[in-house]
Amino acid sequence: MKKLLLLTVLFLAIANVHAQQLSQIVFSRGSDLSSIGILTDQGVLIRLSDEGRIIEWGKEVKALNYDMYAPQLQPFPGRVDYYSTEADSVSRGKIKSIGTCTFTYYGAWETAEKIGKIKSIGTLTLDYFSQFDNTALKGKIKQAGTVAFDYYGAYENEMLRGKLKLVGNNSIVYHSSFDDKAIRGKIKSVGSVTYTWYTSLDPGNAGGALKSPSYRQNINGVIYIIR
């Protein structure tokens, strides 16, 4: 019995190590959500839009002498398969697998906001906001595995509306329309990490540039990237 229990625990540990997981959140201009990154069991990074559309996939390339990464991913050299014409209408022609990671899609019987969207990436399941949750957010990613997402609503300050508000336990705060014009709408903090920007009062036309911390931060296991 003890041996069986030990094997079960070992199996679950191995499965978790090789499972797909939320890996990155990328912001453009330090303000707008650009992509949500899922890392596969083969180390392939899959970048999705906030509505679950695949933007790109591949491997990150790091500079040899600096802690810098190329914005675009290096193409994945492995096998990529697509659903054939024999598949159902919502899956036909879409990515079926990247390496050992398989994809499934929500069927035609689902709510309108989900039909044809990615349902699972390997072991990770995606869910989306429907019109019954919040009509302003419908179609956006609501859940990636066990990680919940939320967005600022239409009633918020004009600089916040529609922006990413929550990723799991990490709340995301932005500068509002009442702040300096160079930093309005830019990220103020993610979780416990505070971001500082050059304002319009700083010399050298640096207003709007990130002052600190570095553009790439690991916050509670997810890498947040500012571009």
C-alpha cells in the first residue's frame, strides 16, 4: 500500500513538472496586454491574445552577454500538425499539435463566445468570459488552468477600461488620467512589484520610459515583460 502511494505521488509530481503552464504576460508600451504565454512540456512558448488566438510559438532567444531576449520567438524546429478536412468545422485547419503538446477547441454547441476557441493546450484548460459574466469582457480569457484573469470594467477611469486587472494572485494597477501625461495608463504595480517611469518633467525627453525595475520581472512564478 505504501509503495502504491509512493508511486502515485511520484507520478503526479512528474506530471506536474511536464504539464503546460502559464509562463508570461507581455505588455506593449508598458500599458496594454500584448500576449499571454503558455509554456509546453518541451519548453515551447505559445503566445496568445487576450481572446485566446495564437499569435506565435517557438523558443525565446537570449543575448549571450546581456539579460536581454529577442522580442520574436525562434521558430520551433519540431513537428506541427493541423486538423484535417475530416475534422469538425470549428477545428478544421487549426493547429492540432506542436511537438508533443496537443490542442483542442470548443465545439459548435458551446456559447457564441467560445465556439472555435482553444479549449486546451496539453493538460491546461482555457475558459472565456461569456455574455452572462460581463458583456464588456465576453470572449476574453477568464481562466488558464487554475489561474484566473480579470479586467477593468467600463465604469473605471478612462485610462483603465478593458486593461488586465488580475492574474491569479497578482493584481495589476495602472496610472490614471489624473497622473502625469507621460505615464497615464502605464503600469504602476504588479503584485508587490512597483514600476517607476520617467515623467514629462524629467530632462532629455525621457518621459514615458521605464526607470525601474528591469523590463522583465518574475512575480509569483509568472514572468511579466514590459515593452
